Amino acid sequence: MNLRPLTLALIASAAAFGLSPARSDAGSFSISPLRVELSAAAQTGALTVRNPEDVPIVVQAEAMLWEQAEGEDRLTPTRDVLVTPVIFTIPPQGSQLLRVALRRPADATRQLSYRLILTEVPQQASPEFTGLSMALRISLPVFVQPAADARPALAWSAARNPDGAVVLTARNSGTAHDRVLSFVVSAPGAATDGVEQNVAAYLLPGQSRTWTLEPAEAASLPAGTRQLRVRGRAESGDFEVETPIAGP
């Protein structure tokens, strides 16, 4: 089987998940939908993996428990979610139905989070092949809704470091995930547009993330600023909050 001169390697980031398009094209295969929603009432889901290429591709699927610690994602193998088939070949211009099933009870109050990892398995290159071959890898979120109504609840805080940098923290004290897409930081009532951050970051229940305005960015705020206004977009909706700046 001949490989393309270059197959791009990609891990589809949080920015690609949960958006309005029904599919995500990423080089050698596409997936729809981009998210799996399970619950006690709907313990199975399905996705379609399509191969737009003129050669067959082999894909491996794996479910991982998705947790966050100190603002970093942590993935570990799990048997909570069953994916079938695990390894499959998609013919040229063909498709494959992928089924996802929950194997444990849904939590009573808090949303559970997993990720479905789809990895292209590189095939044997022809002897004359001299290019770079890299496997395509895509990660999709799998959320299990609890029996109770679950919603995110973000709270923002800010602190200034001795070097002048400003650290912003968003903590999700709710029972469901949220995803911060972008935000602008400014002084309340300031005439300037402020400092814009495009982040597209998930916050799972009980977790937090931080973003740092470096000294050069923080210097764009009016001198003596002790209060910040944060305006932005999240999966749960637009938000605008004000928070004091702790520290020196």
C-alpha cells in the first residue's frame, strides 16, 4: 500500500469539540458527531468515521478516563466505556459505524468525563517512499450526564506576581463541564479594548485553569489598576465579571 508523501499528525484539541459543525475533517479521516453524550437513560451512542481518501485506512479506537489535575488533562485507560470495533479498516471513500456504550452507572449528581481516542495505524510504505509518515490522532469528549440536573459554575480570580505578570484563574465549582472559548481582560470603565485571550479550554467539575498576562501585556492596563473586568465567551454562554487583583 502506498502512503501519501506526508500524512499530517494532529491531535484535535478542545477548540474543535462541541462546535456547531457536524464533522471534523482532519487529513485522512473524518468523524461525526464531534461529541458523545451518554446518560442512565441513553447508555449507548454511535459515531461515523469516514475515509475520503483513495486508499484504505486502518483506525484503532480506545476509551480513556478524562480527569484534570492542576490545570492539566490526565488520561488513563478505563473499562467504564466500551468502544466497538476496536480496530477496523475503512475502504477507500467508505465509512465505519463506531459504537460507544457505558458499562457503569451514571453518577447521581456529577457529570462523568471520558475521551475517545482514534488513531490511524500507519501501513507499510512502498520501497520507493522517501517522505515522512505520521499517524493521525483525534480525541473526542464523551460526557455522561448524571440523574440530577448538572450545570457548570465558573468563578474568576486574579493575582499579580512580583514581576508584574497577572495570573487569572477560572474555577468550575459546578457539576458539569464548561469550556472557555475566549475572553478580554481590561480595567473596569477603561477606554481601551483590553488584552484578548483565545483559549478554548475545558474545565471539568471541581477543576480550575490559569492564564498569565505577561508583564508586557499587563502593562497595557492603566497604571494602578486593582480591579479587572473579564468579558468572554464560554460553552455555557457569554459572561462578564469583575474581580480584584490580589498581590503586590
